[in-house]
Amino acid sequence: MNPRPHLLLHWRLLMKCQATDARCPERGRGRWAIPRASARSIGEVGVDDLVEAGLPREAAAELERTLRESVARARRSGTPSPGLELDLREVWRELASAGALKPSHPHRVHQLVYYSVYSGWDASARGPPLYWFPSLSQSKETNLGRLMESHGRKLLGSSYKDPITSFSLFQKFSVEHPDVYWSMALNELSLSFRRPPSCILDSSDKSKPRGTWLPGAVFNIAECCLLPSQQQRRGDDSIALVWRDEGYDHMNVNRMTLKELREQVMLVANALDVTFSKGDAIAIDMPMTVHAVIIYLAIVLGGFVVVSIADSFAPKEIASRLHISNAKGIFTQDFIQRGGRKFPLYSRVVEANPVKAIVLPVAGDSVGVKLREQDISWKAFLSQVDHVPRRHYYPAFYQSTDSVTNILFSSGTTGEPKAIPWTQLSPIRCGADSWAHMDVQAGDVLCWPTNLGWVMGPISLYSCFLAGATLALYHGSPLGRDFGKFVQDAGVTILGTVPSLVKTWKSTQCMEGLDWTKIRSFGSTGETSNVDDDLWLSSKSFYSPIIECCGGTELASSYIQGNHLQPQAFGAFSNASMTTGFVILGDHGVPRPDDQPCVGEVGLFPIYMGATDRLLNADHEEVYFKGMPTYKGVQLRRHGDIIKRTVGGYYIVQGRADDTMNLGGIKTSSVEIERVCDRADESILESAAISLAPPTGGPEQLVVLVVLKKGCKAEPNDLKMKFSKAIQRNLNPLFKVSSVKIVAEFPRTASNKLLRRVLRDQMRQQLFAQSKL
């Protein structure tokens, strides 16, 4: 039996699949698109292999020489991996640092080299194979590296060596002394207090076991985003926003300075005062455009509350969120433009029956739909302050730290979305985590295709503006080449993604020939990453790191995350985020030892700056703490993820402990899906919705199992079509059913509760057996 890990099998499957591709010259000849590599070590890869992978012979010869030189250097400098002649990580490190694998090389070349380097690697014994390694000199130029060099010796004493060697020690120190870490981190962000906090963390009130953060502080977090900052080297003429409209990729990128952004935000804030009262909840349901960002900041600056609603939601979902938040109005667009087509948005919003809508045109100055009597166009909304002498000036509405600024939503297992209020702490948390882990700095241009209805929208906004970086927005679909050209033309240095988006880019080859080499790091969140898709993505920028992020709306951050001070592995998380502590719970809720590989549910330490302390429509204590075990005298916080700690201390998310699913980066519940499916066809007695990640990795796929009524018949493919249409119509047009299976009955508990976990395990075993075949 071959002891090699899944990488070798994954490589062989990839190559075999490519052999049937219409672009492959070997199609139908019984040969793989890339020959013999999966059976070879890197030292055996020759010029002919590289030529067959797509390189011209001269380039193949040059790369082959570099491969041999890298192997020789690794043999001289590295310590051999157990059971191997040399350290395979050193081989890859040498190759990557030499820049031998170029973004212009065909992906099959990158596959050939990467999988050949690690062809003898046993992940179960050595941990995941590594692809990115920090250099000591570069580590000292990162945000965290500079912080550690300035304070590390004072805080850690003689144990401190350098940012790379001492990172784990420093992260552990931040967990044990969060007040010390946050006192340093807050000084690094663009924060301006009207009244500074009396301390960082007040633990004196025993009725608040998780403490009070920044007590006594008075400020406005939106104002912090808009003011010049000497700390961030940000002036009024600094570029705050860059953007481009879909269909204008031949035009220059649009730019807006900090001063221009501030004046636009203040104009809208003045108009808000005419229409709404302080504290009103005001929804935003539109793509994340420049106008959406301006509106978001204006609502917070004026002392109102943003209600975040994704522009993909069906009317029922919009109505539910408007009702829960008691929204007094909504900003939306007449249409959404995607891929050269217009899709109605205002009509969906109207069906949700909002109190009042302010409607922006997707293009031009005039809206392209007839408005209800109580609604108003964007142009008319702004004209309400034409008479105001200083309409581009607005005094910020200052509030306490725990004042709510944003209501976001996260689906639970009950079918109703949880309404999660963000206070002024939440932006500080997400901004500081991006500063530390994504290394967002002044001069960076960050682009993360998302929406203000999802947590990554506000996170992207605050991550840029609190760190002095530029936010890049593309007004259109991120699926095609036009988006990639915008990334190139805007000089994006940090590109955020979701794995399904990367898979589309790779499969369509739409980004070929573009220059993404200014990108110094990628971000990935929302779904489980696929190793080969990440290999493709990282190779587009000479193997820049992909910082994996996993957290939640209720945390305003990620609890596990990559960083620029530790080696990174595809699809894995290298550590907990700064100040975050957690344990992995085994059977009966007993914590596993911190230094051992294991799998279990996450239990978060409850002292967590920025995490929610309330829900609008549910019992916060019951949702996040009830039934959780205590650890070292404190009750742990529930998150719901099942994670695996590997050899070497990396983490891989295995799924959810509850019945929440993650479809295309959007969390939804099994109950929501099942309610729709049960009504989709008269033959359905009951349905069970589960999500499964493919055996080779990648985003979760929706599988629906059904029990038919007695005497009824149905075909799985017919049900699949009906279910997909019903789900897209009633829940989200982005959801689709991957497969349907008809079964005789469902497994249940003694109290008749459906055991979805048993169904997941059964289907996972079937998929694994099929993948082996």
C-alpha cells in the first residue's frame, strides 16, 4: 500500500481529467496531459516532461537546470525529511525564492513541479506541505514584525529572538495579556477618541464575566475612517477609493481622495438628517459600489444604524431583515448590472414593502423605474440639502464604545436569520486583525469582491480606512476578465477571494496574460479551499501567500487565520488570530491537549474583543454559551466549527457541528432549504438538506435526500431541477442543488429528531468510495 498522502492521488486525478479536456492535444489517445510526473520525484523531472506540460524547449531547459540547482542547494543546506533523502520543503523554498516558476507558465507546469516536489510527502506524519516561507528581512517590515521588534524583548525577555521564531510565543502572550496587546495595536490604527477610554479592559464588574472593553470611550468610528492620520501617513490628498464600472475596461481607473470621500460622506449625512431621526435603522441593499460605501459611512457618521442586506436576496428574505431590524428606510438601486445584463433590484425591494426607499440609478442620473409615492430618487434625496451653506461639512455624532452602528445577519438552524448588532468595537477588531494578519498597510490597494450585506463588506471597508490603505471596487461581475484587468490596472496589492470564485477563474482561463505581480498577498474566506485552485492563484503572483481566514459575523473577525510570519500551506490555517484562544473539544466536551493532532468542535475563550454580547431576535447566552463546557474556570464560547489540528500545528476546517451549511460563502440552514424542497413537488413526504465538500477539496455542495409519499414515484434529476428552481426563487438565486438521493427513511433519535450528521457521514463515505473508483 502506498504510504503517500492524498496529494499524489489528487495529482493523478487532475492529470487524468485534463487528458479529456478539449484543449488537450492528447485527448482520446489514452495518455495523460502531463506525463509520468505523478510517479516521479522532482529530481526525475526532465526537459521532455516540461515541454509536454506546455513550455517551449528553451524555457524548459532553463527551468530544468533551476530544478536541479534547487535540489542540490536543498541537499546541502536542509535536514532530510524522515525517510527521504532531502527536505522537500527546502526544495520548494529554493524554487519559489528563485522565481523559477513564472506566472506566465502554463498551470500544468506549476502542477508538475509542485506535485513532483511533494510526491514523497506523507501529510499524516509531517503535516501539510508548505508553499510559502517568510524571510527574516521581510518579516521585520510587516506590521506585526515591527511591533514585535519594538516591544518583543520588553514583553518576552530573553525568549524573544525575531518575528518569525517568536511569533507563536507572542501570539500566546497576546491571549494571556489581551489588554497589553490591544494597548499597542490601537496606537497603530487610525483612531481618534473624543474622550479616550479609562482602560483597555475592565474586569471589575462581576455581572459581566467577559469584561467591558474601552470603558468610557466616546468617538465615532466612521469619522476615524475619514480624518487624515499622521500615524498612517495619510493626508487629504491620499487616494481612498479606486473603482471602475463594468464595460469600461479600456478607460482609466477612477480615483477619489480622502478629502473628496469625506465631503461626499458629509453631504449624504446632512441629507439623512432631513429624512431620518438619530438612531434610526437604515438598510442598504445594493452592490458594493462607491455610492454604497459613501452611504454606509454617512449612516454611521450621523448616528444612525446600518442594516446590511445582500443584493442577491429574494423579497421574503429582504422583508424578514427589514422587519427584524425595524428599518425606517432602505437605499437600493433600480437595477443590478452583471455581465452586460440588467437585473431588477428595486422591484424586489418593493415586494418586501419597506417604509421608504431611496433609489440610485445603476447608470446615469435618472432612475429607470417608476417609484412608489413614498420613495425618492438619489438625486432628489441629495437636493434636499442644496440650500445648506456648508452641506459638505458635518459634525460627527459621538457615541460610547458599545453603541450599535450596524446590524448584520447570519443564518442559524431555526430558519430565521440571527440579527447581529455590531458596536463601535467590531470595526476596531476587524481592522486590527487585517492590520496584523493580512498586513494591510498605508499604500496598499485592497480589493475583495463582496457585498455590504455580508460580513466581508464592512470588514474590507474598515480594514482599508483604519490602516490608511486604498479600497478598490469593481462595479460589475468579478467572474470574468474585465475584473482581472481592473485588478491589474488598479495596482491591487491585496486581493481577497472566495474559493468558488478562484475555481471559476482557473477553469475558464479568463485571467491568462494579465499581470497580477503587484499582489503581495491574497485572502480567502467563506468556503473550504481547494489545493490545486490555490496553487493556480498563488502562482499568478510568484507564489504570494494566501491568508486563509475563518471566523464569523458575530466575532467581527477570524478566530483562525494565516499571517506573514509563519510558513503557509494551501487550504490550511497557520494559527489562531491575535488575542484569540481556543480549545478543540473531544468526546463529552473534554478539551484535547494543545500540542497533539486531533479533530473536534471549537470552544473559544470568552474574553474576545469585538465579539457580540447581544442578539436582536434571540437569546445570546443560549445561542453561544448554553451547554458549553468550562475551561480553566471560565465557560467557553460556541462557534460551531469542527476543525482538525494537524501535525505541525496547522488547522483545517472540517465542517459545522450544527446543521448550518456554507453554500458559495453564504451560510444558510438545513431547515430553510428543507421548507422550500418539501413544497416543490407533491411526491415529497420529507426532505433532508446537507452539504458536503468534494473528496478532493473545495466548496461545499448541496445534497438533498428525500423520502417519497407512499405510492409516489419521482426521478432524482427531475427533483434536482425543481428543488434548484424553488430554492433560487424563494431563498437565494446563487444556491443550486448538486444532487438528489431518494431513500426509504431517515435516521432519527429516540425523540424523533432528524440525524443529519448521520446522513452526512453516509453520503461522505459513498463519495469517498466513488472517488477511489
